Amino acid sequence: MDHFLASVSLCFSLAVSFLSCRGLAEVVTCSGIVPMRSRDNSISITEFGGVGDGNTLNTKAFREAIERIRSSGTGGGTRLYIPPGVYLTESFNLTSHMTLYLANGAVIKATQDTQDWPLIAPLPSYGMGRELPGGRYISFIQGDGLIDVIITGENGTIDGQGDVWWNMWRRRTLQHTRPHLIEFKDSSNIVIDNVTFKNSPFWNIHPVYCSNVVIRYTTILAPSDSPNTDGIDPDSSSNVCIEDSYISTGDDMVAVKSGWDEYGIAYGRRSSNITIRRLSGSSPFAGIAIGSETSGGIENVLAENISLYNMGVGIHVKTNIGRGAFIKDITVSDVHMESVRMGIKIAGDVGGHPDNKFNPTALPIVNGIILKSFSGVNVLQPGLIKGLKNSIFTGIHLSNINLQIKTGSKSGDWKCSDVNGTALRVSPQPCLELTSTSQTSKFTE
């Protein structure tokens, strides 16, 4: 894994250098959302007894260092420096106005002693833990109600050591929902930059009920058979920008969410203004996913310049009855995919329910999905678009899409139902429900 990680980092650095050499360095970036800031004050974990030998438990050191930052009242905040070494620790909470800075060679590693892992309340927009009723295990690194937090450094690593949790999931011995690697809740002005995340117990990075979040120059890794290790899941959050990152995990690379069935409908907080750009990676599931938890509504999502390899589904918009709300104004462009089971999937019958209290007549409205400028090779099936009979998916627009079907594939045709929209220059020939058009419009630009 370490050799693979070094290779990924090298490839990413070369890619950035290539863009600079081609004169493409001045591309649109996230920097205007939450500008990176320096801190005048700095402390080191070693000042609090931190030992990076991979064996010493550093929970006390992390908690005391962060409490020092919280109580210091320093106007510009404080940087917590993690020097090279492997720092084993239990979960810990961040505080506002701090930078967690990982030096080159620094690893913050989660303990695998799960017996005393703290429990916290379920999210109100989910009504229960995502996997099991009741509470959920706190994330390895947690931030609640924070402002102005930066996690950055010199490509240091945050390692969740998730295999013990994956094995409990496989054996069905979990008592509560697994912890995320990092969760920010009810927080704003968050930057995650130039850090590697690996082996998360569950979802890797989970901003929920947040605003103004920037995630860039990150590498996220987990084995392809690790269960539910989503890369980045913006959830009922706004003004989120994800860019220039590599993700290879066991589930969706990026999944935009907004709550689950009747609980998400009642909480009523949408995800909006989400930007995803210059992302690459692989997964047995989806590259870019919308859903399937969409009950607060999802709108204004832009994903562009996406490179996908060895994927289950390239682009997946997924919802279900009982979700209610809407998915609208989604644009995905400039996608290249290789060795993909299905290129595009937009479906209204995906994902389970938290309980039997959901309202089957709470049907999602899906409208305004623009997919353009796709290329693909070794694709088994080009796409499936399956709306709901009582809530037809509308405004589905495909243009300039060329997906080369793998030789010998027996499922090389599009499959569609309960949908309307348009298609221009799409190969293989799309469904008849997507009316062919030669008109020039914003959908084909």
C-alpha cells in the first residue's frame, strides 16, 4: 500500500506539472470560497507528550493540545504541527480557528480497540445510524459547530485502520453504525488540502450541515472490497468545492446527499452549489453519485474534468420512493471513463429505507440533468435511465457522448423508461425517449 501511495502521489504531481507546462495552470479553483490562511501561533504535538513510534497511545496529547488551542483565545488561531512519525490515537475532536498540519512522513493512525469507541446521537436528517438503529460511533476526527478549520500539510496521512470495522460488518457483529474517518457537522469555512486519507472504517470525509467547504489536492485510498468506504460525501451542505484529487475506494468516489426519507424531509436542508472538478480514480461503484439519500433536495451541482478507471458506474443519479424532494440542475461534463460496467445510470429505485415509516407517495422530482462531452472505452453497457411512473424524470439532456462498447458485450444498448429529454451526438444510439435534436443550445455547448 505504501508503494502504491507513493506512486499515486508522484503521478498526481506529474499531472499538475503537465498542466502547468501546457499553460493551463491558471484554471478555475476553489480558492475564492475559503482562502487558505496562515497562523501566527504554532504548537507541536510533541509539546504535549506526543510520541510518533506507532505504539504509544497519543489520545491525551491530541486532546490536551486541542484544548489548549480552544482556550487560548488567539485571534488568528493556532497551528497544531504533527512531525514525521506514526501517532496512534483514539478519536478526538477539533476546535475552531485551528490548523491541523501533518508534515511529510507524519501519520495519524486510529487505534483498532473499538470496545470503548464513543457513541454520538444519530443525525436528525437520518433518524438513526446509517447502518443500524440508534446512535453511531463518533468519527475518528470530529468537528461540531466549528468555524475556520484547516487540515493540511505536506501530504501526511490520516489512517483509519478500518479493517477491524469492515470485518465486523462482514460478520454482522456491529452494534452501531461505523465511524467516518472525518466528519464536520454544522461547521463553516473548512479547508482540507494536501493530505492522504486511507482505510476509513466507513465514509472517508463527511461534511454534513456545513457551508463553505474546500477539499483539494487529496488522495483517498481503501481496498476495492472495503464496504461503504465512500470518498467524499457532501451532505445537506452548501458551497462545497472538491478538486484536483485522486480517490480509489470500495464505494462511490464522491456522493452528494441530503438526508433519508421522512427524516430528511422533516429536517429539510438541501445540498446546493457543489462543484467537483479535475477528479480521477477507480471504484467498483460510482465515480460521481447523486444520492441515494436525497430527501432534503439537491440542486446546482457541477462536475467537470473527471477521469474514471475500472468503475462500476461512471455517473450515477440515484433516488427512490419515499425520498420526496428534488434533484435538479445537475451538470456533468468532460468525463473520460475506461473499463466501466455502466457509463450512465439515472434511476428512481435505488437505496433502502431507514424503517417502514416512509411515505411511498413521497416521490422525488428529477429535472434538469445535463450530461455532455463524455468519452469511454471498454464499456459494458452505455446507460440506464429509469424514472418513476408517477414522477417521470424530465429535462434529461445528453450531448457529445461516445461510449465504445466492449467487444462481445451482450448489453450494449441503452435502457430507458418514464423519462423525457433530448440527445445529440450520442453513441451508441440512445433511447427513443430521449428525442434526437440538432438544435444548438446550452445543453450542447
